[in-house]
Amino acid sequence: MPMFDGLRSILSPAAAYRRGASLLERNDAKRAFPLLARAAQAGVKEAEYRVGRCYLEGVGVPPSRPNAVRWLERAASHGHVEAQVVLATMLLHGLADGFATGGAPATGSLFGGSAQNAPDFPNAAKWARKAAEAGSAEGQALLAFILGSGPEDLRDVPEADRWYKKSAEGNCAQGHLGYALVLARDASAAGTQDELVRHLRLAADQGLATALYLYGMLCDRGIGVQQDNALATEYYRQSAIKGHRSGQARWGFALVKGLGVPANAQEGEAWLRRAALAGDAEAAAVVGDLYAAGGALPPNYAEAAMWFRRAAEAGHRGAARALAMLYMTGAGVPRDHAEATQWLRVSAESGDKEAHVDIGNLLLKGEGNEQDSHRTRTWFEQAAAAGDPVAAFNFGVCLAEGIGIEKDERKAAEWLRKASDSVVNAQYWLGRMYIEGRGVEQDLEEGRAWVAKAASADMTEALTLLADMMLTGRGGAKDHPGALQKFQRAADLGHVGAMFAVGAMNGGGHEVPTDRATAEKWFRSAAERGHAHAQMMLGRYLARNLAGTRDIEQARMWFERALAQGLDDVRADIAALSAEVGN
């Protein structure tokens, strides 16, 4: 009867505890706490633990971390195993304000935003060991973590491995995860991989965020389980919901790409953004890519630059290079060559091979500094010596142009030849070396053959050089129709010089049919892209009605643009046009 229970609670601490626990289970914390506190004051260890948890969680009493620690420590000292585990966890995370050996009590609460202390590993290990030896699987996992990942003076990896195994045998999620990671150190032994997968799956089944993420990775890659992208994505989703940063990144990426789920770029971006704000550099880089590339999301280069910078500052080398490209082009940020070069250096020094090449290209244009030259040459030389054909090509260019090293055209040709089996640029450069007699005996036929090989891969510079050789008959037969075909292909691929050449060949005077309408079209394409001679030729076509269209004002405009670029030949055209209009 309630009245009888209330009377007993006045007389018996044990009865006060039972009554308080009963009220607490019925969510009547306001009436429960005084009874629990009375029992705790009388030394009932279960009541001490309950009072500590009430202060920790703000149940029936304002939250107070120092008071929580005080009561949890009393319960732990009296042998309460759960109190030992909770106290050890708080000490490990620097949350044990006012702990007996930790100096003066701190003010504030678990929810009050007070400063977090440094982890107290020795005392955390002490209480975790007591709980572990008392048979607590959670305490065993906690002790194993401290022994395996704590300070060097406490570390004992073999003992940590034993406690992880024991915790896993007690079906503790953290124990399963920890023991799976122990097995992952060497999964080559027979049956080890199956055991690893089993423990990871058991940890994931209990909802442990890290285990959910790692098991998703196994499903994603088909390691120890059948590959299943949809199942992997579901595990990533569950880990993301539980706050796992890498899980949020993977789940966001899956939504953006439609991997195992319907594509949803907006929702995917939100999850990637969450992971990025939590410190995931790869997620920040992907968000930057989303805004830089456009597509599912509208392009926003300013937004892209912000996320690339966040990723680059966190050490993401690809993002550093992407940020450099934005500064190089002035997309989303002010055009700043120095800033671009600085981020290229960051990317290159982190090992990004494309950034190495970008800096090399800057040096070829006479930009960069001596330190860049030496570093670039060293990067390429080391990678080339290790058998990287792209690096062999780049090292050959350094030797050919004297970038960071004394010019040595003979050695340059040797490295270019080593790269020529698989690197199109090396084929083109080697062809030029033979054509110009640099580092090798001049051989126009050999040079033309190497250039033709690069041209067959649609390298525009090779296409235009080969077309020019076919036009003049250098290194082989003269072939104007073949030359026009090569120029046309390069023009279609966007090469401005080839556009002018197609216009010139169609304009007459070559061994191909004259087609001035086509000539004017290609002169216009090159002129609009800033080609001075094409601007002059387009002006002449329009001034003289060479293709059926006469437009004096347009002709004058193109002549003036060509003159502004320093093409003095156009002065006579301007004078003639002025005289004609004057008449």
C-alpha cells in the first residue's frame, strides 16, 4: 500500500531506495529524488549510483557534473560496477569536474557549456580495471581502449587485445568493434577475416556508429562479404544519423551520385556539408566540386572556393589545386596569380602530381621562382627513377628547358623516349626534339613519325604541327588535303591557331577546293577567340565582300582589334577603308 510504503521509507533507507526507484520508473522524478538522496546519504550504493545519474542527466534535480561525479565516485568506491564504468568514461573524456584527485571542483554542468578538462587516463584506467575485473563487458572494452590507445606509460597492447576479446565474449558492442580492429591487424590467417566480419557485424547490429560505417565499407568493397552497394549505403545512412562524420560524408556522396538510392543532390549536399563542418576534408572538397562543376546544383564559384579552402586548409591536396585554379581564372574569387601559385605549392608539396605539372607549366612560361624550379625537378626526378612514365616525361622537359637543373638535351631525349610508350605528350616532345635536332641528330622523318603518333591520340598541338609538316612536305610527302583534315580536327577540338589555318586553306592558294564561306566562318571563330591575324583576315573578308557579305563597320572593328594587339600590317587596311568611305 502506498501509505505503508511511505511510512517504511521514513524508517528504512533500503525501503526509501525501493520507493524512489519505483517512482523513477514511473517518470515521477520530482518525488523520487528526495527518497533516493536519503538512501544514498545512508550509504546504499545503488542509491548513490542513481543519485549520481540524476545529477548527470538533470532528472528530478538541476544537472550538476561535480555532484554527479561525487556520488558516482562514492558508489564506485562501494563496488558498484556500473558506477565504475560511468566514472571511468567521464574521466576518459575529461568530464569528471570535481573528481577527488583532480583539484578544486569546477562549476558548471554537463549541459552548461563549461570548459572540458583534459582526460584523466590514470584514474580512468583504475576504475575501468575494477569494473573489468568484476566482469563488466563495458568496463573491459573501456580498459582495453585505454591500454591500447592511451598514454605510452599506460599502454599494454597485448593486455588490451585480451580485454577486447573478453568484452566481445560478453557481447559488448565496443568489445566486438575493438576485437574486430585487433583482428584487422593481420587478417591473413585462415578464418581470421570471417571472425573479423562477424564481430564487426555484431557491433553494427547493436547500433554502434563506427561499426555501422566500417561494415558499410566492407559491403561497399566486397571484403569478407558479398559486394552490395545498396546495403553499404544503408549502413552509411544509419551511421550518418548517429553522427558518424565519415558516415555522413559517404551517405551524402551516395545521395549525390545515386549509389544504392535515388539521386538527391540537395539532400546529399546537406549531409556532405554536415560532415565538412565537422572536419571531414574530403566531404568539403566534394561540396566544392558540386558547386564548381554545376549540374545537379547550380554553379556557384564563390561557394566552391569557400569549401575548397576549408578542405585545403585541412590538408586536402586536390582541393588546394582546385582553389589554385579558381584564383588563376578569377572564378568566384579575385584573380590572384600569387595566391594561385601558393596553393599549387601546397598541393604539390602534399604529393599531387597534377599540381607538380601545373607548377612546371608555370616555370615553362617564365613564372615561379628558383625554389619552385628545384623542387619541381626533384619531384619529377624521384618519381621518374621509380618508374613513373608521366614523371619521366616531366623530368625530360625539365632537362630540355633547364628547369631546376642544368639544361641537358641529350638526357632530356633519353627520358622522353622512356616515357613515349604511354605518354602522348612525350611522343610530341620527342618528335619536336628530332625535328629541331635537340639532344639527338636531326631527323625530320623520325620526328614526323613521333608527332603523327601523338596526333593519332587527338593532341591538338601534335595535330597542328603534323598538318604544318604535311603542308610544307617536311619529313615526308606534301599532302594538302591531309593537312586540312588535321587542321580541321584540331580546330574542332578548340585549337585557335588551327581555326585560322582552316580558314586560310579554304580561302584559296592551296591544293584543296576554295570555299570562302567556310573560310570566313573559321576566321570568325579564331577572331572571336583573340587571334590577331584571323581578326585581320575577317576584316578583309567583310570589307571586300569576299564571301558574299560586306559590312564596313564590322570590318573596321576587327581591323582595330588586330591593331590593338600590335599587328601593324592592318594599318594599310584601315587606311584603305577610310579612304573608300571618305569617297
